[in-house]
Amino acid sequence: MAILVLYATVEGHSRKVATRIAEHLEDRNYITLLGDVREPGFTVPGTFDAVFICAPVHVGRYPEPIARFIEDWKDALDLVPTGFVSISLSIDSHDPKERAEAQTFPEKLSMRTGFYASHVHHAAGALKYLEYDYFKRCLMRQIAEKEGGPVDMSRDYEFTDWDALEGFVDDVIAEITD
């Protein structure tokens, strides 16, 4: 079976999530194609047995290339099981309102594009202090401090639950192997 794993990334963590999904699938002997939706050159999503799409949330929105890709390929994506991985720091918030809001982002994207993934997973993202410019680094530190999170800006922090992500991937794949 062949699985397509796509992503858009802002600071690189969504690429890491997508790469982890592809490696997990390859470890289970699936043929995988990993690609950035912003780069041309991959084949029609409907020709695969399943598709995973990984997208980060920044300032309450997914990157525009994700929305455009889904709009362009909606009909092909409807033909196969799809796993959508929404990546945000808010899903790991101590504030239930922030977590609840983070859970609405995939639905908002679906309402915009008309495509509803068969499976959705919310993954916590990463604080990439070392990649932020000065102003974003200070802003993210302030937010992290308010949340009781890490404030040492001399390193990056990942909050993704990799075991939960792999369990999600296995659940999506079970749909095509049953």
C-alpha cells in the first residue's frame, strides 16, 4: 500500500511531525511519499491508499498553502482515508478555553474548503526560541511564562506526544487494512 504524507511548515515542526509519520509507516512496510504542499511534483492524492496532512496553527490559522491544496484536491482526498494532524501549542494549554478553541481549527478549515478529513488528531507543537526573531522570541516567552511553560530562550522545546501520534496513524491505517 502507498501512503501520501503532506505538510506545510512555518518553523519546521510540522515537517518533523510529517517525517515521523512517514518513518512510522515505513517501519510497517508501507510505501510512503513525503512532501511539502508548497512544492510541486507529487502525484494525485486519490491514487494513494491513504493521505496524511500535517499543518501548524499560527495566530489562529493554518498556512494558506494547506487551505489551497485541500481546496484544489478535495475531490481526490474524498476518495481515500485521510488523517489531518493539527499542530498547535494551544492544544497543550492549561486553559481549557484555549484547548477548546484549538480543537475548532480543523472544523473551520473544513467549512472553508468543503473537505472533512476522516480522522483528525491534535498534536502539541514546539517552542522554537532559537528560530524566532527577537520580537517573536520575547512574545513567545511572555506567553510561555503566563502558561507556566519553559522560558529559557537558549533552547527549543517540543511538546508533541509521539506515542499518541503513532497511535493515530495506526488507527487511520486500520481503516484500509480491515
